[in-house]
Amino acid sequence: MDQAKEMARVAFTALEDKKGRDVCIIDISNISVLADYFVIADGTSDSQVSALVDNVSEKMHQAGFQQKQCEGQHGGSWVLMDYGDVIVHVFDRESREFYNLERIWNDGKRIDRLSEL
């Protein structure tokens, strides 16, 4: 399994472990040089968003993946975690609906279950 897929799997599982809402992966490898995958989820409160972000950071670190950058961690409405080939987006519900990355990147392949990856 290639490293990008494994990173996406670890992030997806970390988000599901903390009850992230509507966790999905978007495969953008054929349409962008930005990354291979977006992993997206939202939380029901600022504290859940923080818990989701913390769990992704911890699980990715344990798996040996290094975070390149993290933006928005103090705002709580949208946190972007850059792992190079995988970018993790954790939103509050309102921000996820507003930015609607799934619509913007609808040319990518949406993956809702790890078995589809």
C-alpha cells in the first residue's frame, strides 16, 4: 500500500474514533498536484473539533507521519492539517456547510468507507 493511502486511512480512522461527523476522503490525485487525498470531517462543538485534531495528530505521529503545517487550530471553525500527500480538514458544522469542499472538489472521487480506498 502506498504511503498516501496509509496516511489517509490513519487520519480517517482517527476522525471516526472521536466520532467525527460525515468523515470522508476525496481522492484528488488525478485532478490536482496539491495533494493525493483530502480527509474531511466535522465536529459538533469547538471542543470536539479540538479533540478530532488532537487525535489525528497523535495517530499520524504514532504511525510515523510528520505534519508539515497546521492552520486554524486556535479558531476552532476550520483546522487544516498538511501531511504533504494528505490534507486533513476538520470543520465545525456551519463552516463545513459554508465552504463545502466536497462540492468544490467534486471532480475527485469521494470515499466514504475505508474499504473503498
